[in-house]
Amino acid sequence: MYSTLLGSLLLGLSLVSAWSPTNSYAPGEIDCPSSNYTFVREATAISDEEASWLESRNNITFTNLKNFFTYSTNLSNQSDFSIDDFFTNLNQSTIKVGIAFSGGGYRAMLAGAGEISALDNRTVNAFQNGLGGLLQTATYLSGLSGGNWLTGTLVLNNWTSIQDLINQDEVWDLENSIINPGGLNILQTLSTFNEISNDISDKRDAGFEVSLTDAWGRALSRQFFTNYSNYGDALTFSTLRDVDAFKNAEMPFPFSAAVGRTPGSNIINENSTCFEFNPFEVGSWDPSLRSFYDLKYLGTNVTNGKLSNNSEFCIAGFDNAGFIMGTSSSLFNQFILQLNTTGLTGALYDVIESVLDSLSEADNDIAVYDPNPFYQSTYGSSQSLANSSNLYLADGGEDLQNIPFQPLIQPERDVDVIFAYDNSADTNESWPNGTSMVYTYERQFSSQGNGTAFPHVPDFTSFRSLNLTTKPAFFGCNSSNLTSLSNIPPLVVYTANRPFSYWSNTSTFQMSYDQDEKLGMIKNGFEVASRLNLTLDSNWPTCVACAIMRRAQERNNQTQPDICRQCFEEYCWDGSTTNTEPGINFTLTGTTNTDDGMDESEINSAAGLFINYNRSFILIQFVFLFFVYFGLFN
């Protein structure tokens, strides 16, 4: 306990300079870097800061990749492959590994926690029974919604591990829902609401517009940032620049994904602008915006990237860590769009519709970035984005790209392989069916494609019927089959949520988990990523290494070793599709509609296979608690 408290104290002391200057949730004035400082740049390349950081990280991942190949795989025993020769031929031009975690609320966070723990050499038994060390080879780490709650918790708590979170049991107390934090203690719940309301009032009193996402972010922070003063009310996302683990390139480069909504519209689709937050910038590669803004100075009045004439100071503290993580998971506008599916009728329907419509008309149903950091920017093609005084962002999965691929498939980043963990609820039973993969594939051909490329994928039905969601699947295995695309995309290793020891298809709207449920979800996630602790395939780490080095081998005209050819025969999608409906029950290696699926007595869950929370009840709770108690819009 003493070491934990000391570590938190030292972390806090080292980050004070990067926190909000008001030492509260409210942004505040600071001196600008210079009178002619350019806050916005055109998205023609990665930032100078990211490029500089990569120089350090590449050296680390080069060593870690070689260690993973040497100690975690069977490649050292192959007569037709030499690990030393392979890495010598790379000549320090290291392979870039990206890891992406999908959205899906607490289900995605907890299942993803188990999955990332299987990749982390800090996890007990991950080296022996999983892919321990793979996380240490990653250059980039991308999260969206619940997946971003996972990645954000780790990176903003000094690059902690899931193992440490479990051992210390100080973060992720999910026993009570964030919309009922006191449980049976109503006074505690009211006190918590009052504290959150005061935080948000500080921001509003400082002259900034607030929305439901402010309340959402502050509530989430009480579960993610318990080691910080007042749950990280002054903690910013750009704080990461000053975290030793990031400065020293000891962690992957993190992204938080969101999607833009056109002012005056409720519609989000494939042509909506995809945004990324990273420690240095916020912005988009999409043609509609094609620019990035210095994250530290969000809230500053700028026009076409320069300090506005009526501004004497810059603003800092707007990029509150909880607010950024809340932005990536801001789904309130979906309640408006899907109100007809809730089953509400009569007077109650009318009341809820009236409240939600009033929020939507004021654009308070999603995250409001006021002032718009890209105001009057000339780099993008969208006049509505450039001419709006505010920027409106929502959950990054609302365009159905629920796996945050976009930051990782930009050609400027030269990513070789992406490990994608899909914990979406695409089916009626809340399992993934490849929807995110399909929509990212299709988007490359839209007006927002902008030269990005993504491997060919099958349709939703084929994803499940061909067992591409019951075991890991490789996409884009051979670049010779991808020449019709704008460029050669990364190879994608897709792993979908499925049950082994726990029914992990909990509802996105489940807001509380007791300790057994939480640990059950994490354990099952480990089993998903490790192919059931390597019992289903002891060569799984070797096959992972084969996927990692595939693009480098192709660039250097190197022949695959036999063991890699065997791996690709086992895991690569062969291009086929089917109209056969998938089975409803899981087996160890697929699905079935017969009774010979997995023994349900061996799979634990308090709620069983078909968890279907009453969305009407959840909707009422959100509207009532956030609108009435917080009183944000009075």
C-alpha cells in the first residue's frame, strides 16, 4: 500500500504542470507559446512530435520483437528460418504493430482487459499460456468507447497493467452503476451527483458550453482515476506528454477515436468525419477536415489556426481526460434516434421524446467542443465543419466502425499488422459478427477514403458461418491479392469475443458488475486472446509472429518458412463466402444448432447466455439522472 501511495504521489507531482491551470475541471488561461503560433496543421504527415517519439519507440520495439520471436515462438527451431538473419535484414527499420480494442461499454472494457492481459508480459502466466510480450512490441494502441475506457485507464494511470489493477483492486469498482453510485445509499448517490454538478458548473462558469458528455465523463472518471485528486478533475489527456512511461517510449502511442456530427444534423454515417485524439493532437485525416490541432490548447479562440484578434491568452485544461474518454463513448444521441425501438408508448413516450428533442436541438446530446478548434480552417472540404462556432463529436462507433482502425490504416503511419479485438454486440445475442470490419472495408471506397486501404472481408453471415468469429482470423495475408486497393494495407488479425469459461455477451447497457462477474469477464478475455491458454493451438504464438513479419517478408522478397505457411492455411480467410446461417450455440472451434455445443455447466454467468437489459428502463435512468439531477441546462 505504501508503494502504491508513493507512486501515485510521485505521478501527481510530475504531472502538475500539464494539468488544468485552475486545478479543477474548469479550463483556464495560460500564456500562448508565441503571438504567431500555429495551432492547426494540414494532415499531410504525422506530426513532428509523433515522428520524434517514434525514433525512441522503434528502438524498443525492435528489441522486443526479436525477444518475442526468440522466446515465445517455435521459429528458433526451424531449419528454413533464422531469427537473427531476419532481424539483421530489417536493418533497424522495425516492424510497426498496432492493437485496436472495440467499443461495447463495460463488456468491451472487461473482455478487452482480459485480451490485453494475455499480450502483456507483466501478467502472471501470460508468457507460458498466452502471448506475453506482444503488447511490448506494439507501436500503436487504439481504443474506442468501452475499449477506450480500457486503454485510457492503463495509459493515464502511468501505464499500469491489468495484473496491477486486479492485485490492487483500487480502480474499476463497478459494484454500483455510475448512474446509481451509492447503491442503496441514496444520500451517497445524491452527494456524488452534487460533486459532479459542481465540477461541471466550474466549467460553465468559466464561460464554456457544457453537455451531457461532461457529466458522463466526470462520472466515468470516478471509476478510472481513483488515484488522482478529486478523481482527476484537472487531469488532461495531453498530460501524457509528461508521463515518464510515454516520454521514454515505454508504452505504445495511444489513440482515442470519435466521430464528428455535422451541425444541425442527427445523422452519422460512412461520410461522417473520423476524429482521433493522441497525446499531441486532435483532428482527422479525412478530406472533410484534413487537419490537426495542438491538443493542449483546446478551448483557445483561433481562426484559421491562428489566435483570434480578440484573444490575449491561450486556454489549457479543456482536454480533460474523462471528457475525452466520455467523448469516445457519448451515445446519448442514439437514444433519440432509437426511441421508437424502446417499446415506450403514450404519455411517457411523449415526455421522454420532448426531453431528448430539447437536448438535441441544443446539441447537448453529444460532446460539445466550444470554441471549434478548426474554425475557418482552409485545409478541409467541409464548409459546415469550418464555419461552425462549435465542434460536435460522438461515440466513435456510431458510423458502425466499432473497431478503431482509422488511426492505424493511415498510410503515413506504415503499420504492418493490426491485432483487432472485437467485443461488439452485433447480433441479437450480443456477439460480434464482423460488422466493424465490413464497414471499415467499405469506407475506403467512399468520398472520405483518402487513400486508406483495408483488406478484403466477407459479409456478416459468412463471418460467423465460416467460424471467423469463433477463432482468430487473418485478413490480407498476401499482398499480391490486394493490388486493386489504393495501397497495400496492414495484415489484420481479427479476434472476436466468444465464451470459454464465461458468458461474456453481457449487454452494452449493463452498468454494474460484481467482483465475480468482473473477474469472469477478464478471465474469459484472456482465454479468447490465448486460444484457451494455448490448449487449442500450442503454435498460436508462432502463428502470431508469422502474421507480424509477413509484410516485411513481402517487401524483402523473402520466402515464408513452412511453419508460417501452415499457420496461414489455418487462420487466413480464403476468400470464400456462404449463405448458410450460423449456429446459435458455441463449440470449442465453431458454432452449432444442435445440442452438442459447449457444456453450459462449464461456463459461468450470473445472467446466462441471452442477457437482454430493458433499454426503456436504462433510457429513463439516463434522462432522469443526467437531466434532472445535474441540471446542466438551466
